[in-house]
Amino acid sequence: MQKWLIDEFKIISNIEDLQFNLIEGYGMSIKLSKEKSLYQVGYGVTQLLPIILQIALFENSVFIIEEPEANLHPALQSKMADMFMEAIQKFNIQLIVETHSEYLIRKLQYLTAKKEISTEDTQIYYFYPPEEVPEGENQIYPINILEDGSLSKNFGKGFFDEAGNLDLLLYQMTQSRKN
């Protein structure tokens, strides 16, 4: 996981810089370098570091991770998919990830189409809000990533289509101003 700490997410410069110090009665101080503590970096890093460390320390485990993309740049959200797949392959772990990240899902689609992961490596479950379940649908339904990277079923309204909807509204607004 050193690759992810240093090269990919650039949390630390070298592994020797990472220091954990117990502060009796207060918890733990985490230093990322001689000059920088964990509290001095963005919130996304403070959430990402424990995920990386747990993966590295607990092989053959099941992890439940809630919104790992919170406060991370979209490019880093996408990179998480690579890290998760590498962790699954190297450390024989299973991940249950609750996410709202289009970038994480799109990267999994790409990795599947590129044949770096198989269609069996991922399973997505979409949850409709209880009051918005379309007639004839289940509140929770599976979505598979197919061999070409496409999805077996669409996400509910407002997930992948939201950016396109906003682009269309913006286009319509700018066109109406020109007339």
C-alpha cells in the first residue's frame, strides 16, 4: 500500500515519515512528515489514510466503507477504484462500499471493459429512496457491470443523468438569451 500512500495519493513522501504517537488519555498523534501532522491536511486525506492502513494491515478481511469519496477530488475518487481492485487482488479482501461517486463507478466500468477486472469482481446495488420507488420496481436492485463496461440496468433518476440534465438546462438558458 506504500504505492498508494506515496505515489498515487501523495499523502507522504516516504514511509519512514509516517509516525504514530500515543498520547495517553487523548488518543493518537499522526505525523505525515517532520513538519506536517494529519490535522494539517484536508479532510479527504484524514478519511483516506485509515482505509489504506486497514487494507494493508488486515488481509483476508471484509471491510464496510461508507462514502470513501467524501472530500476527495474527482481524480482521486477515480483512483480509489484502482486501489480497491489492487487491494482485493493482493490482500484477498472483500469490500462493501456505500458511495455516491460517479467517478468511482465509472472507473470500475472502465477497468471491466479494459479486462483488468472481471464482471464478477463487482456488484452494484441501487437504493431508491423509499418514497420514490417507481411502480413495479423494487426499492433495491442489482446492477452489473457488463464485459464492455456498460451497466445491466440504469441508475435511478438524478445519479448519472444529473450532469447531463444541468448541461442541457444551461444550454437552453444560454440559447434563450441569444434569441
